[in-house]
Amino acid sequence: MIYLDHNATTPPSPKVREFIKNELADFWANASSEHALGAQLSDTIKQDRQIIADNLGVSTKGIVFTSGATESINSVLSDSNLEAHKITKIISSPLEHHATLDRLKYLAKRGFEVLMIPNDGNGQLDLEFLKTHATTNTLVTLLSANNEIGTINPIKEIAEISHQKGALIHVDAVQAWGKINFNLEDWDVDFASFSGHKIGALKGVGVLYAQNIKSYLPLLHGGGQERGYRPGTLNAAGIHSLALAVQDIDLDKMNEIEKLRDYMEEEILKIPGCLINAREGKRLPNTSSIYAGGRSSREILFELSRQGIYVSTGSACSSGSFEPSHVLKGITNDLSRMNGTIRVSLNSISSLEEVQKFTDLLSSAS
Ligand code: PLP
């Protein structure tokens, strides 16, 4: 098997794999129980929270564990939290993940003003639009890095502009975590969302970060866990796996992966008709959005899949529908590019041999 779809999900990191093999079955207690078993687990989670907060460059106060980024994003964009911050306008981009876009569709129907920042066809956002439209009572919500085309948004600059205009900023940092160097304090964002399984933790755990946690109003109400900011019995195994996955992050290795990705793209560009989407500008080191020269991306995906090579035609979360990906629609009007693009996303376990096998097969399939 050659797995080249790490932006959809990535296998357990080495420490998480060991945890699954040796410890997972012993992680069944309730961390809120007052007896020793609960207290021990609660201590472990306290340490895990510290490891995760340190990695993100913030104090533990702003860290709330959730079930994943979809929940975190929906919590930031919840009616209660928007109302608490007197938000009436939201500025985003058509290139966001569906967790944001579908929530925004709902909010627009509920009377919120929703504005979309245009891009230059290479996924680079028009920050003049942001400067013109951000005001007080605005929440800006943007990706740190795009899951399909890999483009990186200048979050620090976006946060500065937003704050100068009196707006708040939420970043969907799912794809940046573990792939590029960043620090939440340096970004100076009000909210951020993360998913554990994208960095090698178990599925069903994520993080919501709020810079000023006391002003955050939760989506859920219940047993008071997570200081009331996210009630519900703690997913102790998931949280522990997240702290382990964080310890396995290796950004130096990502530099090597970038070289491998660049080599792969050079090989792909030798295939007649093939193009790399949004290649200009800053991109994630592991992601490549490949126009395969005119053949349907689904056909190519199935052919590669039959040979044991796994890529995707767009965001995995939306690939149940055969519509071209909204991200490709957002950067091009060219139907052939929309229907003929596959995404390859590597991680630190990807090898030169795997990439060569993929480019050889793509070459014969195109
Ligand atoms: N945001 C981005 C950029 C993503 O890539 C994903 C998952 O693909 C999500 C949000 C949603 O994450 P999850 O499905 O883990 O909740």
C-alpha cells in the first residue's frame, strides 16, 4: 500500500501506535471521578494539556478539548458565542473547509452578514478586501493552510489587520499543525481550531483555543467538564494520544518532505498536459494539487487505488458528492481542471520509492 492522502487523515504516530498496543485498554476510567483512579487520569490529562499548550505556544487556560475541528469551528461560530461577542458580520473565504462554509450558510440565513474574500486564482487572499470590510462586531474566520491546494494564509498579518479594525479572528489551523512552524501567541488570534487525527492522534479528539476564555460561551451544556467550556465525559485516551502525537511532531523532517514533494512535482510536470494548481506563493510542504492533463480525477483515483496507491480528488469530507471541489471552483473557472485534479499529501513516513511509483503510474494513466 502507498498512502498519499495524509491531509485526509494520517496513521497513528509512533508514540500513539505504542500507546494503542500497550495502554489503550487501561484508559477506561472517568477522569472526573473523585477516587484515585479518576484522580490519576486527571493528573495525566493535566500533563497532556501542558504538553499541547506548550507546543501551541500558549498557556493551558485557553485550551479546551473537543471531539475535533468540526466541533471547535462550530463552537466558535455558535449562536451563543457570536452573541457573546456582539458579532453581526463574518468575513471568510470560499476556500474554507465545509465545517466553516456550511456553518456560514446557516448563519447567513439567520441574518448574519457574511462576506467572502476574493483570491487571485492561486489561492492568495485579497487582504485589501479585509481592510475595507472588517469593522467592530466582525469575526474573521480563515484557514491557516488549505487542505486541498496547500496554500498558506499570512495569519499574523490577517490578525493584525483584523484587530486594527476592531474585529476578532478565528483560525482553522487543522492543516498547519505538525507541518509548519507557528505559535498561537505570535499569531495573536482570538480563537483557533485543531483536529487530532491530522497529526497522528486517535480520531475523535481536537482542540478549541480561546485567547480570552472567560468571554467564550460554550455550545454545549452539561456536567461541567473542561471548566464548563466543553461538558461531557473526557475522552481521556484521545487527549493522551494527542499529547503523544504532539511529541512526535518533527518539523525538520517536514523540510525533507518538502524536497520530496518538489521532486515529485518536477517529475509530474514532465508528463504532457500535467499542471500543479496554486504552485505560486507559500504552500504546505507536503501538499500537491495535480491537474492530470484532462482525464477525470475519479477515473485516475480508482485506477491508482486498484494498484494500491491512495490519493484523493479533493477534501475527503466532501468526496461523497461528485461535484467538483469547491476549492478548485474557488480558484478556477476551467471545468477540465476542476474535474481532472487529484490531491497528493505526504507525511514524514512517505518515501522516494513511493513517490516514484506514483509518478510512474500517473504517467502511464495520463
Ligand atoms: N478544517 C480543515 C482544514 C480540515 O482539513 C478538516 C478535515 O478535513 C476539518 C477542518 C474538519 O476536521 P474534522 O473532520 O476532524 O472535524
